[in-house]
Amino acid sequence: MQSVVTSEQAGPFRLTGFAALQVLYGAAVILLFTLTVVSGVLVIAWVGIPLLMGLLPVNRAVAEHHRRMASATLGGPVLAPYAPLVGRPLDDLRIRAKDPVTWRDLIWMLWAMSGGLALSLTVVVVFLAVATFPIWLFGVGPLMRIRASVDRALLSTGHTERLEERVHSLTESRAVLVDHSAAELRRIERDLHDGPQARLAAVSLNLGLAADLFDSDPDSARRLLGEARTTSSSALAELRDVVRGVHPPVLADRGLAGAVSALALDMALPVELDLQVTERLPAPVESAAYFTVAECLANIGKHASASAATVRVRHADDLLSGEVYDDGCGGADPRHGSGLQGIAARLAAFDGKMSLSSPPGGPTVVRWEIPCASSSPKTMPSSAPG
């Protein structure tokens, strides 16, 4: 999550309004900080866990409002790259607790209820007490800029820190993607070895035997040739399945919307489609989105015991987003099994994100998004018309 607000500095009247809001916030910040610290201590007795679940989002909202005021005061962005949440209360609490920006918010609270409160209160008092307007106009700007500068320093990460976080995130996603790619290669090798390779070996053996028996036992030779033909057809079908697992032909021919429609037709339960993808996208992105939907629908068919599902895919404002919903039994957990982990790995390679909501009893909702512009003519599939 990033907070970016305004590029113009606020005027003196608006700055005084900010100061008044910050004074009013003072009591709330003191209360929130105290309750957060006490709840953190009470976590050892489990009582603090539900308290923190409610307090930390409120703390973020208060800090976010102060980021907007600091941004308007200084005329520049105040960035807050919070770690993304996954939609499960306990996991979200764990993510917030580990997030460095959460700890920055707590440190900022110490400043906001001491020095920051004193500066804002001074601005309000000067506005109310000083009768000479030019003097008031002269003093409010510098005081509020001091307050906003300290707020920005505490509530946002610097450029170097953001680069370090970005590098760390890319390193992790690359490692996961490399592991996932290695697993995919092993799966393809295993599928080829156990399926087409074994059948083609049988074809070769039958053809050799048929050649030896062609003159002495023509009937047996014809039977072996028939078996070889049947086996070669099976090998061809299995090869097509392997190719489909790498890059489905329907995706190259019909695009993402057509390929997702084909997936829905293969399901044993009704699937409602809402596909708003009117342009071709880069092939790697289409492939990642297709396999994301395919894995979700496969999980629904195998585990969800659902009576209906919905697939939504939308491309707008250079963002490809999607949602797969089912009314099944819920309880999906990405830590169990490699399917959802594989989805996350595919999406991470394109700066994509995935979130999962699957409480026991359902419903299950998988949401994902990939930053993506439309495909240029150079990246269009070779089968597209010129």
C-alpha cells in the first residue's frame, strides 16, 4: 500500500486546519498507543490477539491520514509500502506484526503525542491569540513544515530502503520461481518418460516384430501393425497433453478470454464468466493468468464440493486482475500442496499478487492481479493476422 498525495503545498488557512485536526488526534493517538502496547504484552495470554486485530488497522488509518496531511503540507509524496495482506485474520496479524512500517507507525505515535502535538497546538494558539494577521501568516508555515517533515521521516521509508525492500522481494520471488520452474521441468520429464516415451518404445518394438514376421506370419504382422497404430495414437494424445501443459494451443489461437471460456466448458459444474479482456496481452502474462484460472478451477473440481463457480477477469488501466469464486466447503490453505504456491510463484515473476479467502464452510475466493499493458504488434502471437 502506498500513500501519494498532492504536489501543491497547502495555504495557511488549510495548514491551520491540519494543526487543529492533529491536536484533536492527539488524545486518540495516546489512547491507541497505550492500548497497542498493553495488547502486545497480553498476547502471551492470548487476550491481546483479538485486541491487536482491531487496533493495528486503526493505527494504520490514523497514520495514513497524517501522511496525507504531511504530503499536502510539504507538496510531495509520502510513501508507505505496507506489506500486502492475505485476507485471513491471524495471518494478516502476523504480517502486520512483522512489517517494519507498522513499527514505524508506533515510533511516530511517540512523536505525535509529544513534540508533534506541541507544534500543532502552538499553531492553533497563535492563530487564536495573535491579532496581527501578517505575524500569524508568517509563523504557521514554518511550524507546520517542521511537523510535516518529522512526520514524513518517521512514516515513510527512504529511497534506499525502498530499493533494498524491492531487491529483497525480487530475490525471494526469483528463488521461488526458479524452484517452481525446476519442479515443472521434472514433471514434464516424468510425464514424457512414463507416457509418450514408453508408448513409442512399444511402437518401435511392434514394428520390429512385424517386420520379422511379415513373410512367415502375415496375420501376426498385421496384428502387430494394428497395435503399433493404436499405441502411436495414444502417444500422440499424451504428447498433446504435455504440450497443453506448457502452453495451450487454445491460448495462442483464441487469447485469454477464449482459453478461459474453454476451461469453464470442461468443468462438471456451472461456471459463470465475466471476462472483460478485449485486447491481446503479452504471451507470458496470458499464460500466467490462464494457468492461475486453470489451477483454481482444478482445485474446485477436486476439493471444493461446490455447486457453482464464478470467474471474473478484467484488463483496465494497465492492470490485469481476476477472481475465482466457488460456493464449496472452503478451508483452502496455500501451505498445503503446491498448486496455490505455484500460482503465487508465476504471478510474482510479473510483479503480480494473489490473495486467498477460504474460511471453513466457504466460500473460497482467489483474487490476483498483474501489472500489464496491452501487447504491442511485436509481441503478438505469430498466428495473429498481419
